[in-house]
Amino acid sequence: MSRIFPVLRTSCFHNPTVIFSSPTPNIYTTTKCSLNIPKEKKKRKKTNQNNSGKVSPTTVDIDMNWRQSLGQRFNWGGIVEVLGGGGGAETGRLAIPHLSVPDIRWIDWKELERLGFRGVVFDKDNTLTAPYSLSLWPILSHSLRQCQLAFPGRVAIFSNSAGLYEYDPDGSHAKALEESIGGVHVIRHGIKKPAGSAEDIEKYFGCAASHVIMVGDRHFTDIIYGNQNGLLTILTEPLSLSQEPFIIQQVRKLENYLVTRWHQQGLKPPNHSLLQENMQCIKAPDL
Ligand SMILES: [Mg+2]
């Protein structure tokens, strides 16, 4: 009898659930059970408050104009790439992550390193920080430290805001972010996710993209980018929807609607060779 491994899947449309999967990462069965997501997580999603009840920290967008800020997150390229492809099976598969978790605390970094991965790239906004913020979302600090211990010197941010030449031409935003979140390098690059190759990532880590993990909160940017370049993809729930413009929230709903539909149609993410034997890379968070 084959072993059964739990895989977390979440969606803006559903309460978080655990779906039990076979050892092959792309095979999901329908057995579900409730998952005890910490109550403070649910509260923060709507209130934009941290553990102390205060409004989330530093924002850096005061001098950003509205169009630029919106453009970073409302990536028409990502939408067009998926829908322009007819929303068919191939594009649908690329939008489905290998793993989905509520946030990075649920990721077992040691296990991923043991499986052979050599580096981790994070999206920034709503994955590590609130939108427009330079500060790490407070409750994620322990997990990020665990990640840095498992992948010393091999943890980076690959963002459509900080480090993207279009919006951060002199790299000042990237540098400020590196200073704010110690020990995490911001990869400078020229093309917005999901477009572009993994050349900059491979150059930074010195290994093939297939040995790198992409963690992000958006199907049409982070996940498509990661899957089409051969990375392992892990989707997180957004940290703070209240700080996103209304239109972005609607796009996010569209993404989730399409991906849920593709998933129900039986589409699977691309195979990843390092995950064929073992899916035990998700754990209950240290609270
Ligand atoms: Mg994001």
C-alpha cells in the first residue's frame, strides 16, 4: 500500500484544507479534512494588524505614483499570457503550484534541502511583507530564519517591485529591503514575472533553476513564472488583502476562480523530479 502524504491546499474561495496526496506530487485525491489554522492568522487577513494589534509597519510608497504602484501588482502581461493562451490545459497547468500553504511557516525547509534543493526565491509583496512595505511580516521571522539556516547564503527575493529595473532603476528599493530583512539578497532583473527566463536566478545561485524553490502569493505571476522555468512552486495566501487596491483583489479572485476550475478539471502542475519520492515538506508551524 502506498504511503499517503498530506498536502495543504488553500484558496480565497475555500477555507484551508488538507488534501491527502499520493507520493507523486501531482496526484491529488479527494479526501479532505479540516485544518486548524491559527485564529490570529484569520484576523490579520482582514484587519492588517500585527501581533501587537498595531497597524503593519513602514510603508515606502509615499513617493511612488499611483500608476507605478498599481503596475507592479496588476500585471497585465500575466493575465494576457494565461488568457491569451486560451486558458487551455497547458497554461492552466503552469498556474497550479506544486504545493499550497497558508504562509511560509508551514514549509519544512530542512526537508526541502534534504531533497536536493539548493536555494529559495521569495516574492516580496504579500508573501514576506505587506504590500509596499519593507518590513518582514512579524510572525514570519522564525520561519525565514529556519529557511536561512537550511539554505545559508542562498535565500533571495525575486520581486516585481524591488529589484525590477523598470520600477527600481537605481536599486535603492532593493538595497533598503536587503537592509531591512537581513541576510536576504534581492535579485536585480529586467522582466516582470511571469515573463522572462531564470537566467538571473541561476546566475545568483550557481545551479539549475530546477534546484530552486519559488515561493509567492500569485498564480499568474509567481507560480506561472516558476513552473515555466522549472522551479518548484509553493503558493502562499496573501498576508494582507486590505492593503491591496480593489482592482487587484478582483484580479486575484479571477486567478483563484480559474485555477480552482482547472484543478477540478484534473489538471496538475508540471512534474518536478526532486519531489517524486517524498512530499513531506510541509509541517505544522512553530507558534
Ligand atoms: Mg506578491
